[in-house]
Amino acid sequence: MNLKKIAQHCLIIPFLGLSLSVHAAEKSTDKPADAAEEQQNAEQIKKMEQEVAAQLITEKAAEKKRLAAELTKFKKRGLIGERANGYIAPVRPSRHTNELVRKINQGRLEHYARIAQKANYSVIQIEIIAGEKARANEASGHYIEKDRLWIKKP
């Protein structure tokens, strides 16, 4: 396998800040690689891809957990509420609150789209169902949208 092919498979690695070495880079690219070397390179690339995928999953799960904890904290403080459309919105906007709302709503939209595709519904139908569920399950004292107004859930 030549260096160009290895580089194509490794583009995501600098983005993650990983430092992985590829032994094939030390070899001359002028000579065609033998079958054993090709197999070894393919195995190395597969292992690197698995390591990167595992790290991405771990990082994504940690970020999701952090955002959920932050959302709970903001809801308790009355800064964010659940809307009828399945998304959250700032009750009292600020730069940090708006950024949190944007990140969480982006994740919700992606989640709703996956559900809609699997269940053969429109995203709008899923948003409405999610909005009803979220407001019904919201903790007492948190803000929910009712008739386009923010009210504290009894």
C-alpha cells in the first residue's frame, strides 16, 4: 500500500490529536509492496480506524453526558424550558444559554430524524410527540411552553 492510500485513511487522526505512527511511511514508495506488507498495512489501518472510532464514541458519550447535566442545571435555575415542538428554548436568554440550547436542539433534531426514518414518520410528527412527552415528563417547577407562554410546571 502506498503512502497516499495510508494518508487517505489517516486524515481524521490529526483532527483528534492522536499521534500514531505508520511504519510503511519509513519505506520507499518507489518499490511495489509485497503481499505480506500490504496485509500488514491493511491490518494497521484497520486497527487505527477501530481506535479512532472507539475514541470518537467515548468522546461523544462524554459530551452528551456533560450537556445533559448542564441542561438539568439550567432548567433548575429557570433559564431553559421545554417547548411544544420538541425542542428547548431559553426562558432568560444569554450567550451561554443560547449556545447550550443550540447544541442540544441540534442533537435532538438528529435524533428525531433517525427515529422518523426508522418509523416511517415525518420529522414534524416526531417533534410533536417528543414535545408532548418532554413537557409531560418535565419536573415540577421547571418551565414549559403552554399556549406560547412560559409557565412553571405545577
